[in-house]
Amino acid sequence: MAVFTEVPEDEARALMESLRLGDLQSLRGIEGGIENTNYFATTSGGEYVLTLFERLTFAQLPFYLHLMKHLALRGIPVPDPQPDEAGDLLHTVCGKPAAVVNKLSGKSQLSPGMAHCAAVGRMLARMHVAGRDFNRSQPNLRGLPWWNETVPVVLPFLDPSQATLLRGELAFQNHVAASSAYAALPRGPVHADLFRDNVMFDGDELTGFFDFYFAGVDTWLFDLAVCMNDWCIDLSTGRHDAGRAHAMFTAYDATRPLARAERELLPAMLRAGALRFWISRLWDFHLPREAAMLQPHDPTHFERVLRERVSHPVTAQALKP
């Protein structure tokens, strides 16, 4: 959510008027994140988020926007893309693809308890069920093929110990992906980036999921693992938090019971989730793009998480009531 593109107020005002959202009253760039340009836009009609997409293309974006609209129509609390008079959800600002969504209420819970983790697990399962009949498909663009392409690019920046871990884990994940158990995993649209700062709460009540621009079709277990690797660990050490993990896992399983293959591969998918974000943070840290506001994340955090997931596997059996 860094600002890569400075949006003139006149252009933002014209867009809001064309979407019948009222007169623009304020426009403020949002710090944080590393993929897109985001602004809070306050109009006479309400509060919205304007996003300019810096990497995703006009061809790729309909999947994300229509997925959000699909989920919103099924009662999942996600940002609802605003259409123009022709019904189009994708717009153009400063020559770049753009979207406007409603601003969710609440705030992020960066120190979650078990109640917050249970709420995320429950809503994530509801989201997966609601997405079963979504009629568009697009692969997870940060999935295994991207890992295989990107690891050779970031390896020169690593010390020998890190390089050994990265090569070894990538080989392991390629082996898992070729297995019959992996082929049996249920799949569909996933969020793929549901960290603490992408969920809103009012007290213990979950009020929304947002930032769907890493979404794609992948295994639902991978989506759950990505969540557990952020919500259910100690951030300073990367160590597993058994209480929060139990709360999230059991709430998810009660809403969408996990298949046998999912239970068997939970340890591997927790490793996969850690690997995915270690690779992307290495890439963003060592090969950054210029932006008006840019704060790349520390890649060593997910190195620690991966080492913990390898040395202390967490099984579904251990998370059962």
C-alpha cells in the first residue's frame, strides 16, 4: 500500500463523480505494503479506498474484483468494488488500472487472542465455501511456479546456511506438489495473504477481510496455513502458539470440515506458507522498487518461521480438541 503513483485530486474527484459516490472531500495516501498505490478517499457519500494497480494488469484484475463482489453478495464482509454506469468494476486512473471499494469499519488487531483467531478461522472457512461456485479461475500468481522462478534470483543475496535452507525447502515443496495426497486437496479461490493487518475487528467481532490482490485458485489448506503462520505464532521468534492455533483450526474445521488429505499435509503446507513469504520478502527487500512511501518487510522473520515449522512440525492431530 505504498504510494508509487501520485494521484491528482482533480482526477480522483472525476472518478468519484463518475461512480456516483459524491463530491471528493479529502484524499490521503496510505503507507505500508509494497504492491499497489492506495488512497483513502472521503466523499460526501462516504469513505472509500482508491487502489491503483502497479503490477497486476487489466487482463488479470477482473478475477480479483469479481471475486470480491461475489463474496460480498454472499454475506462475506469484504470490500465491495464500486461499478460505473456500465457496471464495470475496473477503472483507469493516471493511465493505470484502478478500483474503488467501500472502506471497512473497525481496525486491525495486531495482538490477537484466541477469540480473534477463532473468528478468522470461522470466516475463512465461510469464505472458502462461498467461493465454491465462483465462475472465474486464475492461478495463485505467487505459487510454486513463481517460487521456482524467483529462488535463483534471490540466492546470491543469502549466506550459505540460508541458501541451503532455501534450496532444500523448495525441493521438498516440489516433491509434495507432485504427490497424490496433494492432488487430493480441495481447492478454490483463496485470499493467500490474510495477515493480521488485512482483517478488521470491532472488539472481538470480525468486521472484514481486505486486500484480495494476491488471491487466486489454490488449495484451501494453503490459505489456512498462511493465516496460521501469522495469527498463531509469536512474532518475535516465529514459534508456534498452541492456544491460538487450536482456536483457529477448530473454528475452521467446525465450519468446513477438513478432508483426510488436508489433515495429513498440514505440516507441509505450514512450511509452504512460510517459504512463500520468505521468498517474496527476500525479493522485495533486495530488489525493491521506488515509491513515495515504501517500507519493505524484514525477510528474516519468515526465515525464522520456516525454521520453526521444519524443526517443530505441527500436526492436525495435535490441534484436535
